[in-house]
Amino acid sequence: MAESNSQTTSQTLIDGNTLAAKSLVAYGITHMFGVVGIPVTSFANRAVAAGIRFIAFHNEQSAGYAASAYGYLTGRPGILLTVSGPGCVHGLAGLSNAMINTWPMVLISGSCDQNDVGRGDFQELNQIEAAKPFSKHLGKAKDIKEIPKCFFEALDSAVLGRPGGCYLDLPTDVLHQTISESEADSLIKYAADVSEIEKGAKKITTASLEVERAVDLLRNAERPLIVFGKGAAYARAENELKRLVESTGIPFLPTPMGKGLLPDTHELAASAARSLAIGKCDVALVVGARLNWLLHFGEPPKWSKDVKFILVDVSEEEIELRKPHLGLVGDAKKVLELVNKEIKEDPFCLGKNHPWLEAISKKARDNVSRMEAQLAKDVVPFNFLTPMRIIRNAILEVGSPAPVLVSEGANTMDVGRAVLVQTEPRTRLDAGTWGTMGVGLGYCIAAAVAEPHRLVVAVEGDSGFGFSAMEVETLVRYQLPVVVIVFNNGGVYGGDRRNPEEITGPFKDDPAPTSFVPGAAYHVLIEAFGGKGYLVGTPDELKSALSESFTARKPAVINVTIDPYAGAESGRMQHKN
């Protein structure tokens, strides 16, 4: 009987859709995001049948943003599935976002029949060329037997070394080809075996001499600073960072998405004294953060011209680009383990009365005091600070596990970064390295799926919300615990900010390029799908809506009416506009 079952399995034919689904499962993939249609609907259905949760979106752009954020939050490749041609092009938004933020993601797109390439087939596009600028790896399964190999190569590439976006092309004819199930299983096993060998060959080792030099620099510094970013968060280096900071007494500064690796409320946090910290430090250990625009390129006048940078990065190319005083190539968590081990051999600690710590502490206290004085006022019609204070307090009252905060917008994100408090790792998602608008709802869905035990709270500008607002239906369809708070000030930056002399020309009576419909009822949108909507304009109304929606943990939109003249054009980036 057993022999008969074995023969049946070896003779059973499966198609490329099933083999693709089996390959994902064999790699350990549990979630996919996307928009189905020709030729990938069957692939999605087979994946679901094989045990993968497929989250279906309205737009590939939002689905791609979800896949990229999922990769960051889980450390596993986020998977985006799209149709061919325009579906693939829409998906490039998420792929490029993953590549720029160095998050692991694989965009899988169906493509036209290989025999019809160049003949103007349905949704025909050279998708490999289209994806090339945004991918660290490009693959195409030209025959059904290549599917497992192509899948494992793309998935491995997404996570090995510096994480990033990868592209995999699945032609229609390949998805329709068939193979015996026994041969399919053999091909998957072979691909998995090769994958394990590749992972072992690409392990990065950090030179012990460089670690010693780094520790000597920190030990002998007069004004040391530790800076960490989302690369350290991705590496799950929070325990090592805590040990380093607390054993040495060195103050720390997180980048926006590094917030929460150590609590913002930690006594050594220098965020509230950022200008002093980066302007006066003489040695800066930068862990999992790039010296790009977010850190003023590590250059004067924001930084001292004499500062010595120690860069910890998984990418040797990144270190060569920045040319720091010292570079440590490796995974942030593992490098910090070595640093802590070296310090343990010969401990040092600044101490609370160290002049550097006293200066940062005083500056931070003064800045916090000024901010809190502004936050204490109840301003109605709302400015940005009053509702942000109420939201901050409501989030803190949730306790642990802390909600995942998603933030996008100009003024909304800038003010939120200063006011909202992160206490746990990987609980802040924002516009990131690329300053991408439109990520909000995709990130919310990714967070709800990746961290099902956490509430997800989005604090969005009305412009940022508008990019992906239709995905509130997706929230309702999957009953995800997401509360979206929209700061509604009537447009980009706050509606019409033009000077009278700028309002001229034949179309001067049109709304300003920055204006939306005044008083837009965003809360009604989610109600159309069965979610809960709130319209608020006073502190009590906002407190009530937050309390009710946070307790319910059901899809909700809170439409917060903001004074259209509150905030600034371009947020904190006016010099760029």
C-alpha cells in the first residue's frame, strides 16, 4: 500500500503555480501581499491553500509598501505579488522603497508568454529591465524546473548582506507547465540545500583589532556619542545597545526609526539635545545608520569638523563611501556583542557628573520644559501640538506591548517625531530614508499582520492619508486592529498658503495646488465599509474617540479638524522647496 501511494505521488502532476507556492512554503514564507489578476490568480490561491496568508489590496503601490515594512519588522523577505505590465510598474514603488531603506523584499510578477515576447502581447513589458534600478537581484524562471532555484536565490539575496529589494519574473507559460510532484520535491530540496551552503559562505566576520580600536576611541573620548538607526533595529540589537550605553554612560541619539530601541525616556537619551550632541561630540559610534541627509552627511556645520566617526554597517561599500575614521563591517547585533565583550575586559564609565553628560542633560531638560509648556495649552481650533499631546498620552496609557506607530505627512510627522514617545523597539514606522509619502495604510497593514498582539496607530496628515485611503476597506475586510488618525487641515501643508501676488493667470480661480476640499469627511469613508468613523475638533472629543477606538481594537478613522494656518509649508524642509 505504501509503495502504491509513493507511485501515485511520483505520477501526480503539478503546475508552475503550485510549485511556486510550495517553494515559498519550503523557504518559510507565511505571508504575501498583492493584487491578483492575469496570470497570477491561481498562484495566489495555491499559496493560500498551502498555508500562506494572502493580504489582498486595492493598489500594488500600497501592497508593496506593506511588503517592504513587513520585511523590516520580521527580518524575513516581504513578498509582493502583482500581475504583469502595469501591475509590475505599480509594484516598483514598494520595491524601490525596500531598496532605499535596505529592507528585505521580493517583488514577484507574472509576465507574458515567452513565445509572444516582442509581439505586443497582453500587458507585455521587459520587467527585468524595469526592475533593475531598484533590485539587488533579478531572476526569471524560464522553465518550470527553474522555479525552486529562482525562488530560493531571490529570497536569499533579499536577506543576505545588506538587505534589499529583489525581483522575480514568472512567465505565463511557465506557470502553466507541469511536472511530477516527486521531481518537484527533489528540486525544492536541492534548492534548499544550496541555499544553506550559500548562507554559510556569506557570513561576515568583524576583525578583532578594529573592535579594540573602536573601544579605545570611545574610552579616550571627552564627548562620546552613540547614534543608532533602523539598521540596528532590523538587527535586533536593542539588548546589546542597552548594555553598551548603561555600562559606559555614553549618551545616545536615535534616528527617527531607531526610536524605541532604547526608551525615549531613558536618562541618557540625547534626542532633546540633538544639536548640542552632534555639534560637540568628538567621537561618534554610528550603528546601523547612514551618514546621509538624515544625519547631515556627518559634515560641518551640524557636526564638529574634528569628530571621529566609528561606523558599524553590514555593507563594506557603505563604509568605503562615507570614509569614517574607523569602520566595522558586520551585523549590528554581533558587532556590539564584540564591543561589549572588549569593554568588559577593561571597563570604563563616564558617570553622571561628567561635564559632557551634565551639558546634554541640562540642554535636554530645558528643551523638554519649553516643549511641555507649549503642549500644556489646549488650543482650539486645534494646532498640531494639542492633539499630538492627547494622542501621546493615550498611546502611553496602552502600556506594553506598545502600539506600533505609523507616521507620515510634513508637519504631522515632524511634530509627531518630537512629541510622540517610543518605548519599545520597532514600534515606529515613518517616511524613512526616502521621505516616501503614501506608505501609511500599507505600513499599518504590515504591522498588524507582523505584530498581531499590538495595536497599530497611524498619525497621518490628510495629504499622506489620501495616497492610500481606499485601503481602509482592506482594514475592515481583514478586521485589523488599526486606528488611523487624520490631521485634516485642508491640504498639503494646510491649504492655500499663497501670497496675493501669486494668485494670478487664467486659472487663478482654481483651488491652490496645495488645497483640498475644506472639511473633508474622511471618517465617513471607513463607515462605507462597516468600520468606525469619528469627527473630532475639541480635546474631549479626541480623548473620547481615542479611548473608545483603542479599547475596541477594530478598524477606525479619527478625522481631526486642524486649523489650516497651523504648521509650516514643507514641514521642516522649507529650504528644499
